[in-house]
Amino acid sequence: MHPMLTTAVKAARRAAGIINRASQDIDALTVKHKNHNDYVTEVDRAAEQAIIDVLLTAYPNHAILAEESGAQGSSEYQWVIDPLDGTTNFLHGFPQYCVSIALLHKGQLNQAVVYDPSRNDLFTASRGQGAYLNERRIRVSNRLKLADSLIGTGFPYRDFSHLDAYMAMFRDMLQKTSGVRRPGSAALDLAYVAAGRLDGFWEIGLNKWDIAAGCLLIQEAGGLVGDFNGDDSYIDTGNVVAGNPKIFAQLLQTLAPHLTTALK
Ligand code: IPD
Ligand code: CA
Ligand code: CA
Ligand code: CA
């Protein structure tokens, strides 16, 4: 394993320990509202700090972008961290959440870890080296038709500016796929696409820390990721479409009629 990936795994496991301990007594947590439907707890913050400590101890000069504490440092290496992706699920004891850590080198995705502490699923990838689930190589699914596919998504839940476009997409997807799921952790949804558990995924307006690690997992598992035009701007816009290559193309086609100018 690449030494930087080994460090990222160590950091993710450290955070998972904090999350697992806290999950034993969720009612004891202090929950703060950042915005409407946007929560943060001391677990998010403690997990994030633990990750940053591990990473900066190994690589003191690297830069960080983390959900709860923002950006620090400047370097050609930047770690992008979501310490707890799926906070709402976590707060309800709904076991679908994860730790997500990615390393960008000169802006390019280089290492990725997505760790689901409830199932002990560790997804990892290094650029050019394939993607793994608990040390077994994973590949995207080989399903050919959207009609046979299980598709993941994320509902708008705090920014409703694209709600009409989203609902039109959703309506169409319900009729053209074999099923649509909203598990509630975008990073884990993307890891599931990499592992072939989902055939595809789409969501509007995610953040860099939700998607960085998952996107490398998918690419290293033979899948495709793009914005609604199939282009690379997804990492900045957070408008993400992903899937095995066949389903990716069919998702883009299905979503296209519903795109407003803001989403193009
Ligand atoms: C959220 C989850 C969710 C997605 C949201 C994200 P958080 O992350 O990934 O699936 O729909 O847009 O904000 O806030 O729980 O880390
Ligand atoms: Ca959050
Ligand atoms: Ca997140
Ligand atoms: Ca989070």
C-alpha cells in the first residue's frame, strides 16, 4: 500500500473509533444547527481533529481542507476530509455513514479512503493501482441497461433552489430504472458504485469533501464520474453523475431534458 494511503487509513480508523464510541450513547451528544437541516456534533469535530492530527504528524507540510474546520496550509498536496459523512443518519442511529479522506496532488485525485465503521467496510484506492474493499479488488457493475439498474441519489434537503429540476429527474428515474435509493451518505454511495452495489448515482450540489474520495474509488474501479454534461467540473460544482460506463451514459441522457441553465 502507498505510504500516504496507509496514513490515511490510520487516520480513518482513528476517527471511526471516536464515532463508534459515541454511537453507543447518541442521546448524550450536543447537536448544533449550522443551517436548516444541517447538523454538527462534537463527534464530527473530534473525528476531524483526530484525522488532521494523524495526517499532519506524518506530513506536517501538507495542506488540509476539512468540512468542519475549513482550509489550512498551502502545498501541492491537499487532504480533503469529511470526518463523518451522513451525520443525520448517525444522529438517528441509522447505520449508514462513513469517514471520507482523499489526497489531491496538484489538484489531481491521488489517494482515497472511505470507511464504514458500522460494517467495517474499508474502501481504498491509489491512482493507477485499482480500488479495493477490505483488500479485495473491486470493480463497477457490468449491468448494461438503465432499466435493470439500481441507482443511488441524494435528495435536496437544505438548499431547495434546484428542487423542481431534481423532482423532474427523480420522476423520470423512478420509471426508467429498477430502483432508486437514498442511503444518506454520498461518500458511501459513491463507494457502493465502485463496488458494484449500485450501478449509478446522481446528486446536485455536493461538497468537495463528500465526493473526492468516492470519485477516485469509482475511477479506479473502472467507472466514470462527471457533471451533468459528463465533464470534469463536478469536483467544483458538486453536481455529480457516476456509474459503470454504460449506465453513466444512460444517466446523462435521462437527466439532460431536466437541466436548468444553472445546472448545465
Ligand atoms: C451529507 C451526505 C448526504 C448528502 C448531503 C451531504 P454530511 O453530508 O453526504 O448524503 O445528500 O448533501 O451534505 O453533512 O452528513 O457530512
Ligand atoms: Ca455536515
Ligand atoms: Ca458530507
Ligand atoms: Ca460531514
